[in-house]
Amino acid sequence: MTIPKEASAEKFPAQSYKDNVLADCFADAKEYFLDAYHQVDLAHAIMLGEQGIITEDELRVILNALVNLDFEAIRAREYDGSFEDLFYLLQQEITKLCGDADTAGKLHTARSRNDIDVTIYRLQLRQDCLKLIRSAMDLRNVFLDLASHNHETLIPAYTHTQPAQPSTMAHFLLAMGENVGRDIRRLQRAFENMNYCPLGSGAITTTGFPIDRHRVSELLGFTAPTVNSYGSIASVDYFTETLGAVAALLVNTGKFAQEFLLMAMMEFNAIRLPDGYVQGSSIMPQKRNPVALEHIRAIGSKALGQTLGVITSVHNTPFGDINDVEDDLQPLIYSAMRDADRAVNLFANTLKSATFNFDVLKKRAGENFIAVTELADAIVRDENLSFRVAHKIVGTCVKAAIDASSEITYEMLQSAAKVHVGRELQMTEADLASAVSPENFVNVRTIYGGVAPSETKRALKVEREAETEDDSWYASSIDHLKIARENLEGVVQKKLAKS
């Protein structure tokens, strides 16, 4: 094979590689990883000093260089090809500040870009995960607050998009609140599983130097070090699990948003968004477009697409150090996390500001024969008939009422009974009126998980307890990272103060 002269003379990195890979990766690294790199360098340097791998004098020189890095200048730096990536630019700057290449170079003892990379990726992702958990908790809080005021507020429940049975607004919103609660727990587990420190794994087999991985993990606020060094470098489930939880949340959020978007249609007239969340028309003066709900759905769909794109990208990639899961892919993860948070945060604030047309909802809870399941149940209880027979009686009544454009009458009921069981029922007109009442329908469904106010109040209490536990978990997680950060900064200052 003949290699063109100009191609064979071109050294790494080739201009096209710079333009299409390194420039973009540098810009992404500045945005997402500059602080994480700094934290990793500080923690690793401290550990090297404490383990006697570098001297106290060398540690002070390195730490002094690290704390005097000009991050604003680094952020303003454009990629010019004089360094490969942000890692190498930082090494250049650290060397300048150390004034001694040998001392600066000792910072890289017992580590690799491999374990640095998977560590900084986790440092960034855990922050994004906590932010999304907070937004999900806020959304659940809105659902629960609304539910707490509407245990007896009647609404129609729908199946297959058709009126089905009477329910309450509390029951409807608690369903969403419980669902988001499960999403929160999935995200919490993902955070807990990702919050282990790969630093010290080296390229893939650790190192012969007597490093202390637990110390580095502690300084960076991780729960503990990862264990198997091969898996520390090769495994990607720290982000696939997170994105799986995010995808579940986004699917749920999209389904919820769709419900409220339908309710906002004038034909439904069930919810009204305040002016801050609606948009007018450039030509139609009367329009109040519920654009916030549309954006929730659109942004959430975008985020879901990104999560699926990430998971698809890593499917069938080698189990080892490989670029497929690194610099080009990581920004898509953070973009998915950001868009997921945008959708959930917007949803919480939009719904918190909305008002419901409860009169319309109550009226619809008594229309379209949606309480007649209870009429069939009453026939079963009072007449000692099978539900199949009771279903036929009530079905005949409904058909007769539709044909007559009326409600089910007592005469229709007894006529249907004669057809199907050959006799009239013992049920009175008052019994019939009670059986088809939406209020009665709701009140008798006291079964665990049911719509009766007594049961939704119990369920709300359970959700409030879970909310308190999750608030505590979140505060503890935030405090742990904050304390670790302060501790790292304190250790740095103590080391520098020694003369």
C-alpha cells in the first residue's frame, strides 16, 4: 500500500484530529471537568505526601502551584494545538508554577489518565444527579400539597381516554406523587452506587506504589474506593444506571404532562395556567397557549432521547478503557441530566401556579354513567346474584338510558331485571340513587389504595413520611460533599502553612 507523502509526514495529532476531536473535547472539559481535575490533583497530592511517596517539600511546592492556578485564564484559553487536552494544559501550568519539571511530574506518580478520567466523570455526574433529585422532590411536593386539599374533590377517572369511574383529585395526584417517589428512590440508589472512587486503579491494574485509596476517596467525598481496578476502569454502569433512572423519571413526567395538557384544552376546561406560563398568539388575540406544559413534554422527550443515545452508544463496546465511553460521550450524559432537570423543575413550578376548575370536574364525575360499576356491585350484594348477571342488568339499563337520552330510571332497572333474572329487584329508588351517586362511589372504596378520603389521607401520610426521609437523605448527601470539600481545602491550607 502506498501512503501519501504528506500523510506519512504528519505527526500526532493530525490537523483533522485536532479540528474534529481535540478542540471539541477541550471545550467540553473546560465546561465540565476543570474543578473536578483540580480536586483530584489536590487529593492525590496530599495522599502522596502523607504516604511518603513524595517529600513534604515537594508536596508544598505542588500544592502551592495547584492553589495558584489561574482558572479564569484557563477557561478563556482557546484550543491552539500546543497541548493535547485539558489534562496536558494543566500539567504545563502546574510545571510553570512549580518552577521545576521534576517536582511537577511527581504529581502523576501512581495514577493514569484512565483513573483520573473515570473519577472526574463521577464527580460531575453526582452533582447533576443530586440536582435532579432535588427537582423531583419538589415536583412530588407539589403533587402532595395539591392532594392534601382535595381528598373529597370529585373528578372523573379515565381508562383508554374514555370516562371510566368517579375518583378524587387527591387519588389522581397521589398516584403521580407515589410514582415520582419511586423515581426519587431509583435516583438515590444510582447516586449511592456511583459515589465510589476509582482513583488509584491506574491504567487498569493499580500500582506498585503504597498509595492509600481510602484516603483519596475520603478527601473527594466518596463513600469508599471502588474495589476491582479492572472494573473501576472498564465498568460504565455508574452512568447507565443513573440514566436508566432518569429515563424512567422522564417517561413518567411525559405521561403526567400529557394529562395536564389535555386538561388545559378549552374542551376539557379543567386546569388554567397563570399568565406567566402561557403564551399569546401573534395573530389570534384570544389565545392562551399552555406552552409551559408543551415545553415540559418537549424538553423531557429531548432528554429521554439523549439517555437512550448514550446507552445505545456504549452497547457492545469493549469491557476496558475505550474512547467510546469517554470524552466524546460524557457531555451527552450531562446534557441529558440538564434537560431532565429543566423539564422536571419547570413542571413543578408550572403546576404549583395552576388552578383547577373543580366545578367542571365534579359535574363530569356524575356524567356518562361512570358510577354504574357500583350499581352492579350493589345488585350483587343485595340480590345474591353473580356479577356477570348484575353486569348484564346494568348494561341493559345504560343502553336504555342512552336511547332515551336520560339517566337510568327505576323503571329501566326493574325492566332489565325481569329480562335477565325473571323478576324485579328488591332495590328501592333510594338505593338506586345512592348506587349511582359519585360521592357514594368514592366513599365506599375504602380498600387499601382506594379513592375514599379516609384511604387517601392515610396514603398521603405515608408519602409525607417518605418525603421527610428523602429530605433527610438529600440534606445528608449535600452536607457530606460540602464537608469533604471543606476538609480538603483545610488539609491543603495546613500542609501549605508548614514551613
